[in-house]
Amino acid sequence: MFLYFMFKFNVSFCNHCPLVDRSVERSKGRKRIFDWTSVMKFIGENTEVVGEQSLTPELRLRLFTPSCRFWTERPELWPYEDPYWAIYWPGGQALSRFLLDHPAVCRGQTVLDLGSGCGASAIAAILCGAAHVVANDIDPMAAVATHMNSELNGLQPPVCLTHNIMSLATSLHSWLNRCMETHGTKVLIGDPGRAQFEEHAIRRLLRPLAQFELPDSVREENYGLSCSGVWSYTPEL
């Protein structure tokens, strides 16, 4: 049994939502007692169910939209950590689309979705018949959003971990290589080809698998990015 390790290469932010653009400064050092029920209520009141305007129209997700209060609200009024889970990032859209188009990739496999955000890629893996799915994100609100989005799509939520797994690895490359050598892990990465990604050292170790044209609405929200791709990590290159 292979472990499929999936992540979105979010090395920069590219969305027109002012809260996401400016929340790093705003939330620095902020702590809040986390209550699952209250967070579910808050997410339900401050997001909208979105489906058709993405690369995966068959998935329904609770996300920020221009009609949501905090799309235009002053960022300092947001009471939690940075809401990256509330945006369906282009890398995540491409990765989810790739899985749904190629269900055999993770059918019967164990899948780890790293930087899971809204949970779309983990949900796609479940829909494709993965035997076991773990969604990992450092923000506990992402775990709540993933549970809510799984239920929206009629699925049992995946296991959600909120520990920063990457803090356990001194080197991304060595950790990935060790996973591949020990478990036969296959690694997939989603990214729209931003400059930081293209210039990163890991780029020379990636093999392109697919590229998708982004819908017009996604392009508008992401400063004109037109495509997003999926890559396979192949250190033997």
C-alpha cells in the first residue's frame, strides 16, 4: 500500500480578499480559546456554499465570497488566525481536479493532504476511494471547515491533524526522500506556477503531470493567474 503525500505549494499569497492579504500583521501573537461548536457556527455565518465557479464544480465548499462580511471588513475585526482555509487556492483546485480525473491514483491508498485548508483535496481523495485519508493543517479552524465541507458532500470527514508536521523535519527534501524510501510514498504537488515556485530548489525535482486553465472568476480573485498545475516529486531526476 502506497502513501500519497499531497500538498499545495503556498509560498506566497495571491487573493483579492483584504482579510487574507493583510491578516499576517493583524493576527501576530493573537491567541483565542478554541471551541469547536462556536467555530462551526461562526464559519456557517461568515461563509457561503460555493460549487460551480472552480475547477471542481462537483464539490461543494464553504468559502469566503465577495458577498461575505469579512471579504471587505476591516481585518482587525477578524477574531481568529489567518483564514487561509476560507479560500480555494489554485494549487488545491488543480490537485483536487487531478485526483477526480484520475481516481486510480489514490483508490485503496493511504493519503496525507498537507496544508489541507478547506479540505477539498482530502475530500477528492475520499470520493476516489482512498482507504484512509488524513488532512493536516496548522490551523484548527481548517479542521472544522474540512468536517463541514465533508458533510456538505455527503462524506464522513477524514482524520484531521493540526500539528505542524513540517516542524518535525529538518529538511523537506530529506523528509520526502525518507518517506519514499521507507514507505514507497508518492508525492503530488499543486501550484499555479508562481515565481517563487519556479525559482525554488525543489522545482528541478518535479515532473509535470497535468495543467488546468482556471475559470474566469478564479483568475480575477488571484491577480490574473491563468493556469494551475500538478507535479510529481521525483528526486531521481
